[in-house]
Amino acid sequence: MAYYEYIKNIYFIGIGGIGMSALARYFSSQGKNVAGYDRHRTELTSRLETEGIPVITSEEVEDLPSGFNEGDTLVVYTPAISRDNKQYNHFVAAGYQMEKRAAVLGNLTKHHFTLAVAGTHGKTTTSTMLAHLLKATGAEVTAFLGGISENYNSNLILSGDKVMVVEADEFDRSFLQLEPNLAAITSMDADHLDIYGEDAQIKESFHAFAALVAEDGKLFFSNGLPLQGISIGVEDNADVSAQNVKIENGCYHFDLKTIEKTYPDLMLRLPGKHNLQNAVMALAMALEFGAPPELLAEALASFKGVERRFSYRINTDKLVLIDDYAHHPAEITAVHQAIREMHPGKRVLAVFQPHLFSRTRDFADDFAKSLGLFDEILLLDIYPAREEPIEGITSEWLFKKITNPNKQLVGKEELSAVIKSKEPEVVVLMGAGDIGEEVEKIRKKLTGEN
């Protein structure tokens, strides 16, 4: 904490982002005066305000909260913020101390023993699971997470500062600011090509992240990736793996085989082989850190998951509603595998909101293939996030590429009614945009609640 000791006020531009809000909560817990701007009010910004952190939606300079004076104020901004933003330009022109979110997180890791989890998929669940394992087994841990932990109803875990767990974000090469003692790479698939340009560049960035691990540290990676360190797998020849995997009552039961010994009869409540792989990664890192092995089984069994990561909103024999953040073809395929495994023989309706014009363009054929695996597909408009439209890249364009004939384009305003009319057995909502805000409406429509 010493690096920011002298700072009294911290203002966040883009405070509603999942990574930014975790930092805001952290500094607020340290007694700093914290406030921020975001374009839209969301459930997350509402939670911040409930916790005493003011959030404004106006970017006008005259609407800035009072008390954020130049000499003792740090301005933290997200790389997704427009350089036309009036507040951003005001702070730059006035000479405020300004740092990217990644730089702030990187500075914090310099002063703590740090466990960092990277990967194009799986990093949020793995880092959240790792933080929970450490906290539940007695470690004094601070964790910055990329999702809302179901166990703690937050993206920040505070139970001391002996060890820090961080989600290492590859967007904008942010994770290259970190200084990890132990690190993990769950996956290195092509993504963020609007930033990296090509697949080779993102892989090069992950190799650069791996090189940041401390000399006396260790790197954990999913078996099959072209890396050196401790390999992680499921029923394979990895250094650490899940063996004797069984499914009972919707849960995985498995033995954890490490280089030194085998730990029998662990249980994971999360569905999907990808989550089992995430669990093995988190367990391996927790053991390496020094978590008591005899306490890990109970800690893992108590892990509830992360909001919008295969979150059940309805789970009955007749009807299942699942909410998931999947926004990449590989993630959609993993969700499909998990549903087929946990709900065999059920007819599955997939609802997908594409995220970013560039991602839709770059992976259109793969999206069409992964979405086509489901029995029926409803496709929403592309959520633009930080982007301007790209000519010719629309949901209609993607829709035509899906060869499964059981498909339909829908608008958000009619989504609940259309889903209800399909009389589905399993519904899965997927996307990284604002589709998550529709989940409660859909749940009420399907259950007949007012």
C-alpha cells in the first residue's frame, strides 16, 4: 500500500468496469476518498453507491464531485475510455497524476506476494476459485476479480494482505504491468484482434507475461500449451490432473493427482469440463502457495461460482435457465459441452448477443459453427461496447452463416415473449454485453411471476 500512501483522493474514469470497480472498492476500504464516472448506471454502479462511492454519469467537468484537488488526487482510467472524454481531457490539461488501471494494479502487486491468473478463457473462474480456496483455508488474501463471486457477492475479497490474487487481463496488454510470484495461463486462443492484429501477437504477449514470473516462482499452464512449467489437465498425462472423474447429482467427483501424491475424493459443484480444468489449476496453485491440503476438499466443495459463469437462474426437472458470459466461440462450445453433459437429452435453446463488431467479424465462421451446435438459436443485435459500427458487420450477416435452420433474429424488447413461446426445456443466455440485464425479466416470464 506504501506506493499510494500519500494519495487522499482517487477518481475513476470508467468506474463501472469490473476491474475498475474492484480497485475503487479496495481504495475505499483503505480510507481513500473515492468517486468516479461511467456512461451508464448499472447494477454494479448501484452497488458502489450503496457502499458510499459516488458515481456520476455526466462527463461535464462542472459536474465533478468536489474535493478532488490536483495535488492529492490520483486519476485512474480504463483503456476503453474515449480520448474525447471531457473529464479525461480536463485532468490531462490540468496536470493531474494519471494512471491506467493496469498500472495501478501492477504497482500494488510489487508490494505483495502475488498469484496471477491469465488466459483468454477461464481466468475469472480460476482466479475467483483460487482466492476462495486461499481464504477458506486461512490465508490473509486480497483478491481483485474479473467477476462477482457468488460466495462473497463482490469482485473484491479482503481478508488481509499477506497474499494478493489478481486476474491478469490480456486486453491492451494490461497483464504485462504485473509482477507475479506464481502465475497461471489457462488458454491462449486468438481474441482481441482489434488490439493485437493477429493470433501470433496475442501468443507473443502471453509468452511475455510468462517471462514476468519471479525467478523463484512457478508458471502453471493448461496441458498442450507451448509453455514451460507445471502442466494442468483432466484425465491426461499432465503434471497435475483430475483423475477418476465421475458425475453424481450434477457435481464432479475426482481425485487430484500431483507430481508428489494423489488427493482422493474432491468435489466440484460447477458443471463443464472447462470448469474442472479451472479447479485443477486453482488447486495446484493453492497447494504451491502452501494452503493446507487437508482443508482444500471442503473449501472446493463450498465454492459457489461466479455470477454469469454458467449461473443457474431456474433449475427444475421441467425447465432450466442458465446465464453465461460466453462471448467467444471457444467459450460457447464449452458451455454447450457442459449443458449436454449435465442435461442429457434435453432440448436446448441458445440466446446469444454478439459482443463487439470486430470480434464478430474476426470469428464469424467459428461463431456460426459453435452456435449451430444448439437445438435452436435466438440471435440479438451486436453489442458495440467501445466500438463504432463496421460496415457490413451485423447480426443479420452472422445469422446467414449459421447453417442450423432453427434460428431467429430477435430484439431485446420481444426476447422474453419469444423465449416463452418456444416452450423450452433448457435456455442458455450468452454474451458479454447487456444481455445479463434481461435475465430477471426472462426468469419472471418463464415462471409466471409478476
